[in-house]
Amino acid sequence: MGSRSSRRLQFIDFARGVVMAIMAWDHVSGFWNRFHRGGEGVLGNKPAFLNLKWWLARYVSHYCAPTFIFLAGTVLAISTKRRVARGESQLSISKRLATRGLILLLLMYFSVIPAFGASQFYFGVIACIGVLLIIFSVARLLPTKVILVLSLFTILFQEFLDLRFIPSTPDWGWYLRVIINEPNSLRMPYSGLYPIIPWIGVMGLGWVFGTFLNGLSHEEVMDLKKPLLYTGLGSIVTFFLVRWNNGYGNLLLREGTQWVDSTGRVWDMPKTLTESIIDWMYVSKYPPSIAFLLWTLGGMCIMMYIGMRLQERPGFKEGLTGVLLTYGRNPLFFYLAHLWLYKLKLPGMRRTPVLPMFPTLLLWVAGLTVLWWMCDRYEKTKRSRPDSILQYI
């Protein structure tokens, strides 16, 4: 294969497949589950969960957006190098990226928003990625070191970003602040949960990682197992340090066991073990805090490590891992399809019923089976039509 790797990196597809399946759980739970909660961090919001089980059912979904956006940057760097190697011009590549970004925005407002039943101008994760692709159609031309520094800067200093220079009275100013770094739904229909900052930094780190992989042979890439594992573990250890510090890096602070009333008197309010665990682990997703990104991107590194280990075993492309790889190779199609699939109601059903956890889990698994078949058919169709618009989805 030459001195540098040109194979598809299946551990990336594996990690994406895992988080796509988890994301499907979160959304089917949102559609059907009576105890589903969300909005962690919006204007300091901390939704209350019935118990540890329900909190974990939501918490596991935190891995999805960071992994999806980081690996979008990684795949973007890898695919860009391959297009350049085939003789495609930089202008053509930029046009393609900008076009894909615009298509994502159209899909957001004509498919995703109706599926969620969200407000008319809701700025969700697909819209965010669309804008990021448009930005990266130009930003990718910057030196890799510059992209690295800017990405870290947007993540590490997002807490100090002050958007008061943008007027909030006109709707356009309010919406611009929502899109940049102030997610909320106070002024409908101008709402959003996935601001450009700091998500552009996450995609930038993914781009830097992809650029690094571009310089390695396939064998050298597979030797990254331990570095990925140690990076993931180190990130998680740092997460606990940030949470322990309970200051910078935490947009949602630990509440502790003391409460101060209006007279200034301090009351000791002991917590149960469950309450203490949730308090320690409760982090802001909207916007993503440093603690949130440390935990989730650390978990992503461990997922890629597991994918590399599994890739070395026979039968990796078969069975459950084969299903996850199929999801991971078709992330956008999976995203669009799963929303409408799980939103379906039986004939005569006027409203979506609320279900306990176990029936919701059964619905999730049944949907994943159908989605595997849909993704497999879509992938075959896409390969048979290399010049169609399907290449953008």
C-alpha cells in the first residue's frame, strides 16, 4: 500500500458505529420514554432524574456528539489527502466541502427539525456540523499547528467568551449569540443547543489527529493502541481533577453537602451515594464544558483502542462488530433514517405513548435491526452510483 496508509481505518468506523447506536437509544428514549430528560447545562439547567438507572441511561449518550464531531474532522483530513493524491484541486475540494455543509443545513431544516418537532430555526448538531464544514472548507488551508492552537484556544477559553457586543434585542442578534456560544430556547423559534464554539475546536482537534494519521503507514497507525488507551485514561483522570477543583472547566459546579439559606446560615445536607455520584459526574453539555469534553473524548480514545484490538481478531467484519461497522460507514444516513423510524406510530395512534425502560430498550433493538438493513442497502446503492448526490450523505 505504499509508505503511507491508504486503507479505510476501521477502528474509526467502529467508534462511530458504537456512538451511532448509543445515539439511537437516546433519541428513541426521547420519543417514547416517560422518564427521559435532557438539556444539561442550558442556562445552568440541571434536569432531575428519577434514580441512578435513568441518569445513566441519559449519561451514556454524552459520548455521541463529541465523538461524531471529532471523527468528522479526522475523516475530513484523511479524505482530503486522498483527493489531493488523486489530483483534485484545492478549489474543488473546498467547493465540495462547502456544498456538503449547505446540504447538511438543508437536511437540518427540512428533515431533522420536522422529525424532532423542534422550532423552525432550531440550530442542532447537523446544522452545527454543516457550518463547521463550510468554515473548514477554508480553514483547512491553515498550517496544522495553527489549527491545533486555535482549536485548543476555543475549548480552553470558551468560558471567558463575552458576546454582549452583539445586540440581543433584534432577533438576528439573539439568534447569532445562540449559534456562537449561548445555547437556549428562550426566544422561539430562534433556539439552539450546539453552538459553533467550542465545537469548532473539537472538529479542529479531529482534523489534527487525521493529519497525523496521514503521515503514518498502516502498521504505524495500528501501533497507536497504547497511546490511545493512555490518552483516554489520562483524559478521564484529568476530568476527575477538574471536577474535584470545582471551578474553571466546570460550567455546572458540584453542589456538595452544604446549603446556605437567605439569612446566611449554613445547613449540612448529607447526600446518598447515588446523589453523590450524580453530583460528581453531572457536567454541562449545552455548551460542552472542559470537564464534559475530557470525559467524552477520553472515552472516544478508549473506544478506538478497543476497535484496534478487535480489528486484529478474525471475524471482525462479521456479527455485532460488522453491524457497528456498517453504521459507522454511513453515519449521516443512519442519523436521518433513525429519527423518522423511531418517530413512527402505529395506525390509529394519535399520540406517542410513554413507556418504561424495558419496552423502550426492545424498541431500540428492533429499530437497530431495521437500520442495519437500511444502511446496508444504502451503502450498496451509493457504491453503484459514485457520481450521485448520495456521495454527500
